[in-house]
Amino acid sequence: MKEAMFYDTTDDGRLRCHLCPHGCLLGEGRRGVCHVRQNRDGKLMSLVYGRPVAQAVDPIEKKPLYHVLPGARVFSIGTQGCNLRCQHCQNCTISQTAPGEEDIAAAPEVEPEEIVRKTEAAGCAGIAYTYTEPTIFFEYAYDVASLARERGLLNVFVSNGYITPEAVRRIAPLLDAVNIDLKFFSDKLYRQVCGGTLDPVLDAIRLYYELGVWVEVTTLVIPQYNDDERQLGQIAGFIAAIDRDIPWHLTAFYPTYKLTHVAPTAPAALRKAAGVASQAGLRYVYLGNIGGHANTLCPDCGSVLIERGIAGAEGTGGLHGGRCRQCGAAVGGVWTLTVGIPDAERTSSGGGKTAQRDRKPPRDIAPGGPPGSAPCIRPG
């Protein structure tokens, strides 16, 4: 347990949390929407600090991040809780339950230094804050990421984007990349299905990009909810207006949690969505959960830059120094780790478009990760 960031005290003695757009107002003993931030004796406390309930070594492609150190492995962590209530949550057993004191205490305490040590021992390139929403364990993620940065490790968020600009600005200097779920392009659907609103997510995507964090976007295509061409076109147009080089991951829905009555996404629906993305001018579109469609192609000459299989990247021979080996076209992404240079000197151009890290990795990271890497607990 640790005192939380981003809160103040109101005139009547309650606490206002400023971590996410909910802005929860909490009387003594009350918890926020996330279930894991509580007013205790006039202080806002993070109940899950140092209490990860999920730890595993994953291919970075499972986040999914396709333009970040292809073939690398990342040490993934997550705690209980979430600030959205998505009816299709794939990790509902840890994100959607309100943990009691006994549940929190049951999770072994793991200090930030220990997470970094495990990451290095596993031969991972860095740390992914994932499985549940990293925003709600912000203090823990921040402390881990600070140590990881000092040790030359990669930091990536897998996020719903429901976070305040203040918090984004605080964490961005420590992040190399973020994948944000843009679930719908409808405020009504965000409210009905997720218990949130649309605009803060759009704002977070823009701000992460403007601050030089490499951004990839994921949309789970759900039949009858967001598979219509109008809504898909709005999402694609929003991404393209920021940067046509932002990768868009279109993934297939499978019945889960409270949406078990909805049919799985047909492969044809994803291919249709990819066509909409192409019309909007997006240069890197990936289809997930249906097999294939995972290779990165040069948008200029069409040659294969990165080959991917089920376990992640299998070959990067078409890519050299962030450019297509055939035609020399620049390819946006994070292709090398940044080590040992202050944040103010970290290079990125185009607001993160080609946020390549020109320093050498602290160790050799072979495609496929170290021998004996742990399997993924669940898709990150």
C-alpha cells in the first residue's frame, strides 16, 4: 500500500482523485470506480501497490506491439482492478472484481526492484504494464518504470487510454511505447458497454503521440456494436489524421464475460475493416485472432519487412536501420533500445512517428526470447 498521486482534498474533507476522467469524490473509507484506490484517514491510498496478480514473459507482439523491437520478450505485470467496466473484458476475473482486504493481501508483495531483477534474469528487453489497466496501478508502474529506465530497459503500456492529461504527462518520459484500445467511436457505446466516455481516450492517444511515445491502436471488432463501415471509418480517419504510420490492430471478438450472446467476428468482417483502413490511408493494418495478416509490408514497394508467426516475429531481414532494405523507405517504430541518455535527449521526430532509439541494447535480444521463457497467461 502506498499514498496515491493525483488527488486533492475538498472543502468538506473528501478526496478528489485526478488520475482518470472519472474524477471520483471519496469520503472516508470509500473506494474509486477502479476498486483499488481508497480514502484512508484523509489520504488516498493505492491498495495494490507492489501486489501484482499476474507476471509472465511474453513476446512483445502479444501486447500487440508490432513496431517495437520485433521478436523481443517483455516481462508483463498487472494488478487487480480497472477503471472501465467493459462487458467483453477478457481478463474479468482480475479486472472486474472488487478485491477485499484478504484478496489484496493474498497477492505476494513484489517490490519494484524485484520486478526489474526478474526482467533482467529472464533476458527480457523490458517491461509491459498490461493484463489489467496500468493507469489504476500508476504509482507501482511509475516506480518500476523509473528503475527500468535507469537500467536501460524498455517500458510499454497496454492501456484503455482512460487517463487524465496530467497523468499522461507524468508517465510519458518513462515510456517507449503504448498500445491503446480504441473500442468504439461512439460516446453512447462507451457509456453503455464500458462505463466510460470516448473523448478522454481520443485525447490520450493524441497526447501520447505528441509527447513522443510510440503509439499503436487496437480495436476489437464486435458484431452489431462497432463492425459497421461508418464507425470503422471514423476510427480509421481519426488515426490517419494524427499519423498514417500509426499501426492499427483489428482483432476478432469471441463471446466472453457479459457478451456471451454475441457471435464471434467473422474473418470477412475483419477483412472489410482492413479495406476501410486502407481507404483512410493507414499504412500498417494488422488482423488478429484469425491467422495470417501479421507480416509488416513496406507501404511503398510491398516487400516483406517483418515476418511473424504464432509466437511473434520470426524474421526482420527486410528491415535495416528502420528502413526498407529494398527501397529505403522509412518505417516508423522503436527498433533499438535507448540506454544511458537523459530523457531530454531522447530522439523522436514527427511526434513519435519515427521514434527510433539509436543506442545499443544493454544485451543481445534474440528473436523468440531467452530459452525457457514462460508462456503468456492470457492475451495482453
